[in-house]
Amino acid sequence: MIKVEGLTRKYGSFTAVDDVSFTCQPGRVTGFLGPNGAGKSTTMRVMVGLTPPTKGHVTIGGLRYHDIPNPGRHVGVLLDASAQHGGRTGREVLTLGAMTMGLPVSRVDEMLELVSLTKAEAKRRIRNYSLGMKQRLGIAHALLGDPQVLILDEPANGLDPAGIRWMRGLLKSYADRGGTVLLSSHLLHEVEQIADEMILIGNGRIVAQGDRSTLLAGAGPVQTLVTSLDNGALTAALTNAGHAVEPAGHGLRVHAAPVEVGRAALSAQVVLTDLRDGGAGLEDLFLELTADTQREATGSLQAPTPEGTVA
Ligand SMILES: Nc1ncnc2c1ncn2[C@@H]1O[C@H](COP(=O)(O)OP(=O)(O)OP(=O)(O)O)[C@@H](O)[C@H]1O
């Protein structure tokens, strides 16, 4: 388990992380989500002892990182995949890691296979790796010591769609086996597909946390988008059932849950061709909660004209 308690990190008069507290449970993937500069990396750096906190503390399995004997056997860390020495080969990096942690060198081949780096790629110098290859190597390094806890900063960065899917499966099965995973991202869709819990941070402060349904409960009124073979009859049935209905594209927006819409359609014998949640959703919630920390106005984006002026 990772426990962050009252963590504050200041740089001069600037507060990068402001009284942050949360826990990451074993068997769960926790997503750490926030816009650029929100304080995710700083929090993670404090977790693994690379940045001292101004106030508060972090424990992993009850110990501060510095007090964990042979930490690589307990905590797998990937903070910056490009931070490896460019002149070393991937195999050398993993071999050095295995030797430092007292692991058999056979572990290197296992990890290379796990992250799908070929033998030829493992012999290449890291300065010639693509970002996605560096990321795979970083994940291999984090998993080398078979740790119970993983702390990964933007692990999907640079991975192609198949790589992102692979990583999702890898982290989910790791958590299913009882591991604790904390991963950061500034991309909601990346996190929401994998995380059991989400922690939203903006301007160094936690703005929301919980599982998907808890967060969605705070995301505005329930709405459903529905299209049918007879929208007129469906509108009548929904109105009779006491639900507000308005036209939306080829279908209807109903101020009720999908199950209520389905019931009304059944009673009116209307065939549905599309039925989906039309609520504000997590993205709206995320943008709303972090609105004062976004660099862009979220409501009224205007594309620049070809001349570079806003139309
Ligand atoms: N060493 C430092 N000195 C001064 N300011 C710093 C330092 N490290 C981080 N900061 C500032 O702290 C804030 C939080 O940065 P951090 O890297 O933690 O954000 P982040 O949420 O990881 O962002 P991103 O998604 O862009 O990686 C930023 O404003 C950053 O400029």
C-alpha cells in the first residue's frame, strides 16, 4: 500500500504540491490524473525519495522509500524513460539492475520477452531507441525485481495503440495478483480504461478522488441519448412516464437513466436503434474540476485562421 499524508512541496514561494493525501490499495490500479504542471511528477518524485517534501510524508508498505531494504525488490519505479544512459544497451541496463538487486541474470531475458523487446533491440544503444522502446525498457526495469508496488509516471507516453493495450493488460493482471499500481497521466481516456480508482489533481491540490461511479455521481444530472424507429411514439411514452425529452440529432435526449428509457420503449413497443449514457461524463467533470488549472479555456475554443489570427 502507498500512503501519502499531508504532502506539500514548495519551490521558493511557489507551491507545486499542496497538502496532498491519498492511499493506493493492493489489488487496485490507481490513476493519478491532472493537467500539465498539476504536480503529479513532483508527488511521485517525493514518493521515491528523489525530492524531499516540504511537509508531510509518504510510506510504501509502512516504510519511507529510503528505509526500504533493496527497494527495487519492493517498489518498481518508472519516472522518466529517457533518463537512462544513452550509451548503454537495453540489455546492459537490465543486467546492471538485476546485479544491483541480487537477481539472477536469467531475469533479464524474462523481462525482455515480457515487454516484447527483441534480442537485436536489446543489443542496441538506448540513444537509438524510439520513445516507445525506452518506455518498454523502463517498464521491464520497474518489473525486474518482481515488486509488490509499481509507481509509473506517464507509462503510456510514446506507446502505439497496441502497446497501450498491452500495457493495460499487463498492469491489470499485475493488480489482479495483488500488486499496487499508481500510474499518472494527463489523458483521461488513458486512465479511465484501466484505473479502479482515480485521483484528480489540479494546481497541486486533490480536486476529486474515488472509483468511476463515485466520481460520475458528482458529474451532473443523469441523461440518456436514444434513437428509435419511431421517435414520436417514444417521446409520447417517455413524457407519459414523467421524463423530460428534447430532440438531439437523429434521436432524443432524455432526462432519465437508460433503464427508464428502455422501460418506456418496451411499454410502447418501440424498437431502439441506439441507447447510451448522455450524462456529463468523466471528461466534463475532469475539465470542470481542473478548469482554473487548464492552459486553455475549455468552453470556447477557437482555431486560429491560417494567417495565425483568431477568427
Ligand atoms: N525543481 C523545480 N523547481 C521549480 N519548479 C518546479 C520544479 N519541479 C517542478 N516544478 C513546478 O511544479 C509544478 C508541478 O510540476 P510537475 O512536473 O509535478 O507537474 P505534472 O503534473 O507532472 O505535469 P505534466 O503532466 O506536464 O508532466 C510545475 O509548475 C513545475 O514547473
